[in-house]
Amino acid sequence: MRDPASADLKVVTASAENEADVLVHDAHSASLTTAFALSRLADPDTLHHTPIGVFRSAEWPVYDTLTAEQMEAAVAERGPGDLAALLCSSGSWTVSV
């Protein structure tokens, strides 16, 4: 349950008196707060009250897919481009040492 004074999670034995206060975790929640709090909750001596399992389950686009979509959109908007023309354009410069 969440401690009303500190907002930290604490382990309690469920009873009729505290049933309404017992936290039910949703791994698919948009908020990371409860998942992070659960990951910090541990009993280092015995591990009896250490949560184990999926704390966060979210679907996000893969970086490669986003990059490919961005490149496809750029080609659709501006054409495939020409590297040789770019290198020979007036926008290039020479670096001398």
C-alpha cells in the first residue's frame, strides 16, 4: 500500500480494514511512478517481501522503424537526392592543414 505520510510503498498484510488502501499494480499503466516504486521495494535480509515480475510493459516503436519512416518521408518530400551533386555544389568547402 502507499504510505499516506510519505507516498512511499510499504508492505502490509491485507485485511478487511485496509483492503481499500491496498495497491493493485497495472504493468500497462502510462505512468512509470508505481513501476519504479515497486522496483525499489525490497527486503534485503530475507527477500520475502521483494516484488518479482513484470513492473512495466509498454509498446513503443523500434528506433530502426522510426528512422526508416523518417528517411522515406524525406525522400517522398524532396526526392532521392544526389550525393555527387551535393559534393560538387557551391555549398562545399576545402579544409587544409
